[in-house]
Amino acid sequence: MNEPSNAELPAVIKPVLDMLERGNVRFLIKTYPSPAKSASQAATLIGCPLGAIVKSLFFVTQQSGESLLVLTSGENRVSGKRLYDHLRQSAVPASPAAVLEKTCFPVGGVPPFGHKRRFPVLMDVDLMQYEQVWASAGTIHTVMGMAPQDLLTLSGAVLCDVKAAKLI
């Protein structure tokens, strides 16, 4: 992994970088040659706890068809029931094609902010326990680290408990 200059970064992540800079937050961008295929692989590459990885998961509500982004800790799964309790309607994961169509980013490369369209965003409360969290910066090869409070602010997320119970 390396820390590239802005000139070396793909143009697709410019809106993400612009938001980071306008937000006046401390952040770090890292790139790696091959994409992480899972949150645990990303944590190993970055050298951070699994829980500090931000999974940007795209959902569609079944009744209204509204799109939403759920930012969850790498060690958690999203609970359909908890989403329902928060949204008052069922939501299902969007297909990879729908994710690309709605966000202009591929699955695995969806950043938590910097989208052309605005979506409601929910953020897992478990992310707040880390000093720094790591999310995709807009490609499957680029991640950004920042304080969770900055992630919450920049994404415009509502903080909530969305995690499914862990199986023992």
C-alpha cells in the first residue's frame, strides 16, 4: 500500500476528495494493487481491526423503492429487522447492477459520500468506538481513513444500531 498524491488518484474519486477537503477533516488515502475481496482481507491489508472497516452497503426499500446506504462495521452484518424498525418498511440489498447504476461505483468501491445523488445514510454505532475507520474512497483499490465522527458528518448519516445478533 502507498499514499498517493492527488494527481496519481483516479478522477472518479475527485468528488470524494473534494468533500474531504471542504469538510476540513484529517484523512489518509491509501491504495493497494489488488482489491480486498472481504472486510477481513481489507483489515489485513490496512493493518487495522476488522471492526474499523466501513462496509458501504446499498439497500432498496420494498414498499417505496427508495435507495439507502448503510455504513456498517466490518465485523457486523446488517439486521433486516433492525432496518425495518428504523425505516418502517422492509429493505433488501441492491443487486450489483443497481448499485452501479444508482451510485456510479462498483460493489466494493462504493464510498460513504461523494455521490452524484443524495441517499439517506444510516451508520452503525459500533464504528464510533474506533479512533480511525477505513472506507472505500471510490475504487476497489483505494481506501480512506478518518475519525468516525468525521465520517458521520460528511456522510450526513443517522447513527443507529443496525447489526444482526452474532451467532454463538
